[in-house]
Amino acid sequence: MKKKYLPATKFFNVIILLLSINAISQTDPRSSFNDNSNPFANRENMGTLAAPVNNSCASATTLGSVSTTTTTTGTLVNATADKASTCHSPTHNVWYTFVVPAGGGSYSVSMTAITMTYPTVTVYSGTCASLTQLACSFGSSTLSTVSVPCLSAGTYYINCDEDFGTTGTFSITVTQTSAGAGGPTNNACASSVNLGTVSTTTTTTGDNTCATADQ
């Protein structure tokens, strides 16, 4: 019996058809060849979600010199943690810096939740290689505020995080509450204020803001 063969044109048409089906199965999400029920089946095409640009101390966003108040918004979405503080364990942090102008001053730093919860804010002096914690607070579910008095002129770091592992957006506000970092005029024994001769009673007021101890 004579063997029958497909004509060459029909043979190549079948090959092209099979190649087309294979290509569709790789790209068409409706295809039964494409396993969309498995979230890891096509993970090589998922890519890596980008972290915030200020995710590390070295890439902190600068708020510039602050002599009144300044506010900006930020996000913790896709952030990782690179620094612990004394008041919480780090989960997702981003960084900012602000500059205290000549003469120094006292400041408050507030982190307000927008779409996240339980903001945590920490202020540091020093450099990224050697940070010294000045203040830390995990506040309430929507607001965290720290006071950092008597700062000398220079650059300071702010670490924004959250206390329960929930990411989202927030605002950060830095406010100079008073100018000057020097102690009161009677900060030392040698510069004590004279109350004069007292034979009955005398009263005056004082302020120990930025005062240091010498005895």
C-alpha cells in the first residue's frame, strides 16, 4: 500500500497553527494554558515594587532650614526599616532632615496619619553613620509629636515609621517653637540674678529653658 503524505503547504500551515496556539497560551490571561490561579506561576513578570526614595538615612529628603514651620507629605508604602529607636521596633521607615539656623532653637516635630495608623517619629543628631537619639514618640492612632528643645545650629534627622506594621501616607511638620539655644542669663553660679536685700519678701520670675547644670 502506498503511504500518503500531507502536502508541504498543509504541513507548514499546521506548524504555524501550533506555534500560534502556543504564543496565545503564554500571553492571553483567558487561555487555559496560562495558570492564573497560582499567584506564583508568573512571578518572573511581576517585577519589584519600588520603595520610597527616602527609605534610607543616606537618601533622606531635606526639609531645608526651618525658622518658622514647614510641612510635607510622605508614604511608607513598600518601605523597609533600617533603624531602631528606644520607643518602638522598626517596621517601615522613611527619613527627612531639617536644618536649625544660626543661633539655634527649640522645635516640635509632628507626624500625622493620612491613610496609615499609629505614626511613630524619632529625631536624631549626628550623621547616618553615628546617630544620637534626641526624642521619640509613638503617639496615638493618628498623631505623634516630639519636642526637641535647645538645638544648636546644624542638621538633624527625622525617622518616620508606624507602630503596628500598617503602611500608608502621612504628613510631617517641623515647627520652631522658640529661637536661640543658649541658656538663661543666670545659667551659671557666676551669673546669678541678685534679688537684693530682703527684709520681708520679694518675688520674681525665671525661665530654665535650655538651662544646664553646673553644681
